Amino acid sequence: MTNEEKIGVVFTPKEWAQFAIERFGIFERWIHGATIFDPTMGSGDLLLALLDIGVERGYSIESLPANKLFGNELSESNYKDAINRFQTEFNLDLGANFTNQDLLQLSSQKFDIILGNPPWVNFNDLPQLYKHEIKDRFHEFDLIGNNKSLLLGGSRIDLAALIIQRSMKDFLSEGGDAYLFMPLSLLLNDGAHTTFRNFQVMGIQYSLVSVHDFGEEKIFKNVATRYGLVHFQRDDTTNYPIEYFRMENKQWQKYQAKPLLNANDPLSIYKFGKPAPLDGFKPIVLPKKSAPRQGINTCGANSIFFFDEFESINSQSCIVNGQDELPKEFVHPLLVSSNFSETTMSPQKWVLLPYSNSGKPLLEDEIAKHPLLQNYLLKHKTKLRARKGTMIRSWIERGIWWSLLGVGPYNFAPYKVVWEAYGKKTFRPKLVLGHWQVNQSLQCYVPTDLKKEATLIHKALRDPGIEEYLLSMKMEGTMNWAQPGKIKKLIQFEE
């Protein structure tokens, strides 16, 4: 990694730097002798804001404890810019207080306060060479179990998590406070950041004290992810529920937040002073084969497997999209959004599944027994073999280039309890017969063999507390609204 590399740089606007300083009384602590360190300081905006506040309050530059300000920056140009700004704006030479290194290589030094804005970029998007250099550090700083898990399942973990872990362990004094502008995915999303939410590193615990969630407020230009200002304290344990402030219509609204089901689950956010969602909720007991599932994933081949038109020719075959004849047994109705509001469901899309009812893809000799199916697949062979992605490539390389993802015996279960999982604000599960298929991440479902069991699952999932639980994560309207991982936490699987 060169010192000219700029990774995940998001500069902090002056007004919000000042907001953080004033909100948490950082200026007063600095004036009374606290040392302050910005581990990824960019051009020095956060530290410069302390001097701006001092001047606005009538302090002379000479009376301000500038020698208590410290910073580190990876990019040499940003580092030089920071030194220059202190010199030109305040006639201060703080070069001796600033370092130009990768924080992961910087020698340990303890400070009373960390005030920072760590880089916003996930491991998967880092330069290839840098990924190789730092992948061991994620394991070293208690963010993953091993390197394999990072490469296979945790590649969406954010570099900010690693910077925070290193900062808490090696740069924050015992009992010290860290105030960080950061992507809120570390606190609010399932998956890669679950281990981060243990809030411990190499035997050192730290607490999550409070969150200021900027909501729809555009604090950082060209940043789509959710972000906020988070307060951590070293050598303490989190006392849930924490205070959670959310910007709504330009005003801070006070909520409280805690993980509801497991200690390192994403935070659920709910009204201050009110009971948490799911209080008294009893897990839904299901067999393992009824685990929540996402729908069918064509891996970029929707135009080949999905159809807008279906015409029955006879009991054996049909014509799809007005031109291709296929065996009926492999063409199934595909759920669309309007089906969820229909009493009597009418198919509007269909999907081709070249699979047996056991959920296994047909083999070449089995496909040959169905000339219509064989001809159709061969017509699209080049496109199907060109699909990208590690999982689908493994099927293609085994010679089964007509495979899809998200297909198994569960697709052919007699009953499904389905719901819209993407972009919604309400949770309305629907019971459908098993020949209906579910569309990628737009919808999810629980498969089951028995009608009685399906009815009980449907009733259990319509508990109003479940919608309240989903709403508490503030993911309504997004792709993460009600994906299987969230619903799976409500289920107790039979042994």
C-alpha cells in the first residue's frame, strides 16, 4: 500500500464536525487537558473544527491547547494538506503531532478521546494487493473466525470495523471515549458485522453508548449508505437499551435501541420509554426443512427462464412468450407483487425449472427425453454458459449449465407461506400452493408439506409483533426489509 492511496475517503463537513464536538462536550474536555486523536484524519476537518469553535467562543489561538491534537492519515497528499491548513488558517505547526501511515501499521499511543471518520469501504471493494496485506488483521482483531470466512462469507465486512477495533485497542486510553462518523451497517445489518457487535477486541471490552442516525439527511455527498455519529466507551459493557437519536424532518427524535433476539443481532429501534417489540413472543417451532428461503435466482438469465406469456396447447405442452413450445411440467407460475393483493391468484409470469421434483437439476440424458426442453436450452446454451458468479460457475463447470440458484426440494413442497421481502413497509404473509414459485430476493417463503402445518405457520407469521420487529430495524422500503435471515431468528428448529 502506497501513501498516495485514498481508500474509502469521506470528508466531514465543518458544521457536522462542530455538531459532534458540541453535542458531546469534546471542546470543554480538550480545554481542560484531554488529548484528542483522529486516526484517519483526511485533511484535518475534525481537528480544525475544535480550533474554529475556540475562535468563535473568543479564545485566542495561543490559549488553545493545540499541542493536545493528534492525527494520522494514510494519503500523503491529504496529510500534507492537513499540515498546510493548520499553518495557513491558524499559523500553527503541528507536523510533529501528525503521522502519515496506515493506521494498521502505526505504533500504539494512547489518547483520551478519539474523534474520527474511518474509511467507508468493504473488504470486497479494496485494491487486490491491499486485501492480501490486511486480511489476517480481520482475524487478529476479532472480526472473523478465520480468513476463509472472510473470503467466502464475510467479504462485505467494512474496513471501518477494522479501523475501529485497532483504534479502541491501541489508541484509546482506559475508560476513554470514541466519537465516530461511520456507516450504520455495522450496527443495523445482518451478516458480515455480527462479530463486530460483540464490542470487544483482544480481551478489551467497549460499550456502545449512543447513536445519532442522520436518516434521510444528506450529510455526506454521493454516499448512498446509511450513516451516523456513534459514541463508544472503552472498558465498559453496553447497557441496553441505548439512546438512539434519528434525524426526521430536520429534527432529532429520541428513540431507544437494543438487539432483540441475540446479543449481537442488529439493533432494533423503538419509541423511547415503550416496551421493545416481540416482548413475550414465543419462537415458531418448525422442522429444519421448513427454513425460510429466498426465491429463484437465474444469475442474469431472466429473459431465458422467466416468461410474460403462457398458452396451453394440450395437457403436455405450452407456448411461452408467443414463440417457444415447452413441456408443461417444467413451467410454473411465478409470483409478482400484484398476486399478494389478490383473493383468487392469477398467474402473470411463469418460470422454467429444468429440475425433478426432488429439487435436483435434470441430467443431460433426462433432458434428452424431452425434445422441446432440450431444443430450447440448446438454443440458449451460449448465454447460459457465459453467466458469471462463483456459485453458478461451479454448476456450469460440472456441465450442468442450465442450472439456477435457489432451487431445491423446497421449491416443490406442497405449500408455501410467502411474503414480499424487498422494498416494502408492511409484512403480509400469504399461503399459496406449492406450484407457485418465488422470485429471487423480491419475495421469500417457508415451505411445508402439510396443509395444517402451513395454516399454523401462516397464522404465526401474521403476528403483529413481527411487523413491529421488522419496522424497528428501520429498513422499510429497502432490499433488507424482510429477508430470510431476519425471519429465521423468530424460528426454533426441531432437532
